[in-house]
Amino acid sequence: MERVTQIDIVGAGNTSSDSGGSALHPVPDDARTSRVSHQFWIWFGANVAPINWVLGTLGIQLGLSLRDVIGVIVIGNGIGMAVFGFFVLMGQKTGLTQMVLARSAFGRYGANVPAIIQGVMSAGWCAINTWIILDLCAALFGTLGITVGTGGRVGIVLAVMALQTILAARGFTWIAAFERYTVPLTLVVLLAMTISAFATLPIHWSYAGAGLAGVARWSAISTVMTAIGIGWGVGWLAYAADYSRFVPQSTSPARLYVGSTLGQFIPVVWLGLLGACLATISKTSDPGQLIVQAYGALAIPVLLLVLHGPVATNILNIYSCTLCAQTIGWKAARSTIAIAVGLFATAFCLYLVLKGDFASSLDAWLASLVVWVAPWAAVMLVHYYGFRRGRIDVTSLFRNTGAGNPIPSVHWPAMLGFLAGIVATWACSYGAVSFMRGPIATAIGGINLSWLGGPLVAAAVYYGLGSGICGKSSIGRGADDVTIV
């Protein structure tokens, strides 16, 4: 750091309280108490969720062989999580949330655009994961001969949402503690469940699928790659710094990188492959029925603990959503924002229940996720690691524009790169719903390259438009009397 003062670091208040507007300011050194192990369990817990079973079945549903599905999930997540690690390091280096960091690239108010999108998307993810909890509970009661009616389903949703909201409202300390103490137990249960499945269930290890070949095979592979391969890792990029900002700068970046990426990679690959293997027995994509049909009555104690997964995921969704709301200028207390997010997610969850066609809803949601996250991430990577070389003027990110502030209201090269990337991502998409079938993907036989085409275009446009501006001005750097990290 250069010429750092206490007011530079703390800003409007003590960030260790993790509440109010001060939560957006750099986390001071004495509040950075998170270890690499904490980060590992946070990301591990967030991905030990039944949704990964569902996504693991997708390739089998599309007609791929088990070997193809295994290859796509392993290779895709290896690439996606490798990129995720670089966003984790942004948070450790700067002590800032991911969307506040975006101000350096997009401008003081231009960054509100991705912040709003991320806030809505994270609340939507909360709804999807809660729907899966509802479905699992209904399937569990079904094994006992109990039919869960509409009133019971509403009660389950409200109870789960209340738990998630309380944990998220309490902030990072409670989130880290919840993950640290509950995930290892869940891990033991999942290990026992996996051993039981592989040892006792008639998994078709040589499952050949529908015999897809040529363009049809690559189209199915690209769909899985988008949903639970590279696309899954991309979906977490906008969350990364929100939690790694609590890691001390003295912690080895290499250790943090490895610990965080493995925390993502292991559970996603594990559960995705387990879902694919179970799908060779039962072709259903319904998460509750998938588990119940595979394990029968033995699923009861397993399901009770697996319910932990969506809750662990959703507390991150709600927490990051509140940070997005504060980033765009909401002055309400964190608890108030968390309640609002919970109400929104509850309404969306009930919509998914009433709509009924979960597979279509999920595919459309995941496709729309990649459409914006991938190009945003490309712009951030070019800006942070390319133009700025990891050196960000922190104090300018919180000042009003003008009066010598090097951060503009809107940094148009980044915004144009972002928008061009969104268009390119859509053009390369091929989702289950018609509006997500772009012309490029359609022309090449339904091969979905949204996770590749969009980021390449966004990075190229931003680099081309921004290299002259960022190279000749102080955008993102600041003067000698500001804090640079």
C-alpha cells in the first residue's frame, strides 16, 4: 500500500461489524480473521446441494454416455474453478466486495448495472435452491405415506427461508461458523451415501447413452458444459471477493487459490458424477424422486442431512444480494435488506412450484446466468490483471465523481465491452427455451459456446477500446495521496 491512513481503510465505520454501508469499505487488517480452511468449507458447503445431482443427470437425459458426462464435468469444472480462483485473490488483495471492485472497471455508477443483475440473480438462485428443498421434503414424506399438501409446502418454504435469512443477516462470521461446523458432518454422510450407491445399486458403468454422434453429440456436450461444467464455475465469479476479503493479506495467495478452488471443484464434480451415475438407473430428473428411487426408505436419514446443502448455498446468495443492494445505494440495514430478499425469493420459489416444468425453468435460468456473468468476468479480468496489474485506487471507489476523482460515472469502454459480450453470449447460446437459441449456436447445429464466445468478445472490445484510455489516464490508479492496493 502507499500512504495509507486509518480513514482510508475504515471509511464510514468499522467493517468488522459487517453491517450497514461500512460493510462495503475495505476490511481492516484486524478484522481479517478468515483462514484458508474457512474459505474451503464455505465454498464446499455452498456446493453440497441437490441441484448438482439434478445437473449431473442432464447429460444422461440428453443421451450422452456416462463416460462423456464424466469427462465434461471433470474438465469443465477444472477450467471454470481455475478462473474462479483469480476472483478470490481480488478480494484478498483489496479487502473489497466483488461489485465495489467493479466500480474500478465500469465507473462509480456504471457498476450499478452488474450489481443490480447480480442481486436479482442471487435472489433467484435462492428461490431455485429452496424449491429443491421443498421437493426433497415432499419426497421424504412420501416414503412415509404422507402427502404434503399446498399448506405444508408453503410452511416448508417459509421455515427454510426464515433460517436462511437469519444466518445471512448476521453476516460473514455466522456464515463461516455455520459452514465450518456443519459441512464436515454432511461430508461424512455424503461419503457413506456414495459408498452405498456404488456398492449396492445397479449403476450402469458402461452406459452408452442414445448413441449420439457428430453434431448431436457435441451439442449435448456443450449443454452440459454450460450447465455444470465451465458454466457452473462462471456462475460463482461474482461472489468470490465477497468472502475472500476477510482473509489476511499475509496468507499465501497460492494456498488461498488452491483451497478455494478445491472447495468448489470437489463437491460439484462429486455430486454431479453421483447424479449421472444414479441417472443410469432412473431417468427421472426430479431431485426428490431421484434420491428416493435410488435409496428407498434408507434415504430418510440421508435426506435430513442433505437439506443442509441448499441452506448453505442460500445464505451466500442472500448475503451477496444485500451487498449488491448496498453497492447501488440502498441505505437500509442489512437485516432489512435480507428480509426483502427473502420475500422476493419466496415469491419466485412459489412461482416455480406453480409453473411445474422445473427442468425448463432451470435451464432458462442457468442460460441467462451465463449471458451476463461471463462477459462481465472477462472485462474484470482484463481490467484488474491487465490494465491495472492488481493495483486499485480504493478510496476513489467511494468518492463522488468529478473534483479530481479518477473514476468516471460510467467507464464506457468497459460498458461497451460488457454489452457486446452479452450479445455474443446470447448469439452463441442454445437453451431449452426458444429465446435463448442464438443464431450462431443454431447455425452450427445447437452447439452451445456461450461460455466461450461472450467472454472473448467482451475482452477483445474492452481491451481494444480501453487500452489507450487506461494507458494514458489515471483511471483505477489515483493520485499519490490515495490508497492503492
